Amino acid sequence: MTYKCALLCMHGMGNLSIDEFRLAITKLRQNLAERLPEDLLSKVYIPPSGIFYSSLTQGQEDKAWNAMVYLGGLNTGFIRKTTVSKLRRFILSGFSDATAFIGTNTSDAEDLYTAVQSIIIKSISDIYSHCGPNTPIIIISQSLGGQILSSYIWDAQNYLLSKKSGSIVKVNPRSYWANHESTNDEHDSFLCLQSLKTLLTTGCNIPIFVSGFQDIRAIYNKQYGYNFNWFNFFDYDDLLGYPLSPLGQLFGHSNENSHGQSYADAVLDIQINANNGILGAITSSWNPFSHTQYWEDEVVLNAIAKAIT
């Protein structure tokens, strides 16, 4: 079968099982079916497991949370269990994920920074095998997933530039690409996501990781073989979701030899009131739990449908 494109889903921070993520992808497809003709949607390859990386840290985070609950006195009261504890549990897993995948954890046999990039590689390789090398890719990435994916593309771009004669670009030694040996330029190009057509980030928290730097740079989206549009959706009430283009104010224009471009040139921010209908509007759209509402929001779903068409 010839596919029009592939839609690859990537989850964000927090405690999540593979079954829960697969269900979220299934719901996403069902919602897209209400907006696209079936003959068109049937030509969109949607990997049922997307990019699922939570299992790399979930076991340890569960152990830490259970210790907090049963030894630390957090298991008190029904109301607290369903409100404060729920939010506290999300924060523990979320920031633990951030530290594990973005920072360095030298106690692990395999650096999680490298491990999560290997999972991304497997997901992209699946699309390559299933759809072929000429298939455009659309990626929707939630929360921390946006930072992880941005780091992956940044490293991939450095890898491609390092292959050029005379290039002084260095590849992050913790990246998958540091030890990658090329056997096929076409395959390399696909794995480096040069087939990316549209990137949609939701509840993205990249500013949390880069705001302390003097020269903040985004991945290229219109240079060096890349040609994709980047749309970033954020909700004012989502404490973990941010606009990205303002980071362009901290772009070091004078540092011409550095990799990357201004965020103001890379991404279009779209502010929304994230909700999944009337129930979501009542319970979550006005508070931090709006962070979980993006993929069922009307504006986001319409944007994905438009990217497919």
C-alpha cells in the first residue's frame, strides 16, 4: 500500500503505561476520523505504539512514589488522594523524567539520553520499513516529548553537518549519532527526520531547560535538507506549557559559527484553551490539568487534520 504520510505520536512527562498511550493514539485516530474522509485517513500510517519511552523510568518512579505514600505520610484522606496527591504524583514522575532524559545519570548502565534516542530511531525505522523512504512524516509531541525530540533532531543535524568536508560541528557524545556508522545516505536522511513535514508540540516545556543559557538556539526547519513547519500549542493555565518564539530574544546573532537558529524563525506559537469538550472545559481547561487535554482539543485536532491534507 502507498501511504500519503505517517503520523507519529510521542507522549510527554508523567506516569503512563503502554496501554494508556495506545488508547490515547486510538482516540486521536477516532477524532481524526470525524474530520477526514476514511479513504484519506486509511492512507495515513499511525504506528499504534508511537514513541513510547516511559517504561525506561516508570519502574523506579513507582517505587519512589510508593515509598512516599506508605512511608512518608502522603496516603491520607480521600480528597487529598484525588487532588493534591494526584498532582504530586504527576510532578514526581514528570520532573524525574526530565532529569533522567535530559540530565546525566551516570549510575545507569546505559545513559537514558542515549536510550530514549534509540527508541526514537526504532519508531522512525518502523515507518521507513512500513511506508518507504519517500513518506512525509507528521509528528505530534506532548510536553517533555518536545524537548526530547528537539534534542534528537539537534544531534541528528549535527551528525549530518559533521559528515560534510571541513565541518567543525561536533556530535554530542551521549547521542545515538555519536557512534552511528552510515551505510546508506537515503536511510540516514530518513532517520535524521529530513522527511519531517509538520511538527506539532503541545504543552511544550523547552523554556524550562534552556532559559538559563545566554545564547538560546532552535533546530533548523528550513535549512540543510529540512523543510518542515513547527506549530506549538500552549494553554495559559498549563504551568508546564510555554510559548517558544519569545526565546528568540535570547538568540546570539553574533555567534555565526554556532549551530541553530532563532526560535522566532523556527516556530509558530498558538495559544488555546485546551479541553476535550464540555466535561474537559468544566474540570480541566481552567487549571494545570489542562496539560493533559491537548490531544482531544478541537484546535489541535483540526491542525493535525490540515497537516494531513
